[in-house]
Amino acid sequence: MAAYDLRWRYNQTILPKIDRLTTHPRQHPPRGVFYLDSVYVCSTMNYMNIVFDASTLILLAKIDLLRIVAECYSIIIPDKVKTEALAADSSDAMAIRYLLDSSLIRTMSIKNGRNFEKFVTDFRIHDGEAEALCLALELSAPVAVDDGPAIKASKIMGIKFITAIHFVINCAQTGAMNQVVALEKLKKLSIVGRYRLQIIQDAEKRICGGGIL
């Protein structure tokens, strides 16, 4: 399908939903710290570089939050993550491709192939996750990841990580979306993601003002 057709379908179907649901879609989050499930995750800054794995990229696309996040942060993905994210013939892939074509998501190749092989061998993670962790190390950037083994690898290697659920909470607390919309997106995320009930309940409390990230 031609690029302009993808843009037309995205503009006609996805963008109107985002614009209706958000109050300040271009408001950028202040410095902050993400906490969830008693785990230190990552400090954030305006337009900071964040390396994304396909897992978080796809989850945010599924709940129509990826464009807002892409406007608040500099999203970078390695080559294999791009391939994974665009593999399916789905609205998620269409949204991701639109943001790539709009340069709101950038691609970057890893430089250290030996690190990539070690991640795959030592942690038994897939190629996309391994490249995302490699690139995060090379850029000294946090990684956005919702894959369990890759999160474990991040903890062991000391790489700061963020999950899709943290972006929902942060958008609510910084005013990028109102509380009702944030709770609705959290509900969607609880369906399409693999979160424990305790994490979802904790996120609900934080969205409703029960904690400061």
C-alpha cells in the first residue's frame, strides 16, 4: 500500500480518536521518576531519547497512545524492532509506519554485534529485544520494554526500563490526558497486556492521585 494511503487511513481513523480523547496532546512531561510495583524504573526529561522494543511500541499503538508519547519523547528503534513492529497487517503496524514516515519514530543500527550475540545467548531473548538493549547501552538511554525476559536482562545489566503502563500513568499525572481517559486506556492495556492484577490496581491509584511519579 502506498505511503499516502497509509497516512490517509491513519488520519481518518486513528488521529480523530486521539484528538477527542486528549486534553493537551502536545504538553511535554516534566522531570520525574517512574515507580511501579516497588521497582525503580527511570527518570524522565522532555524529549529524552528512549529506545523502544516492539512489545511496548505495539501495546501503546493498540491503546492509541503511541502518537502522544512520540510527541513527548524522542523514540528510537533498532532495525530488528522495526521489522517486528511492521510485520503484521494490522492497524497497530499502520500507526507505527505512519509515525516512522513522519519522523516521530527514528531507526538506528547497533554498532556492537558482539553485545547483541551475548544478549541473545546469555539471556535467551529474541533478536528485537537484544538489539533494543544493545542500542540502549550504546546511547546510555532507557529502554521501553514489556517483554518479561528482556526486563530481567535490563535489571541484570543495569539498564533503566519503562513499560507501557508507566506511560499511561505519566500522561495522566502531567495532564497529557484527563483521568477518565487514562483509566480507560489502562483498562484496554490490562486486556492486551500481561500485567498482574496488583500492578493494574496500583496504576489505578496513581492515576487517581494516590502517588506521585
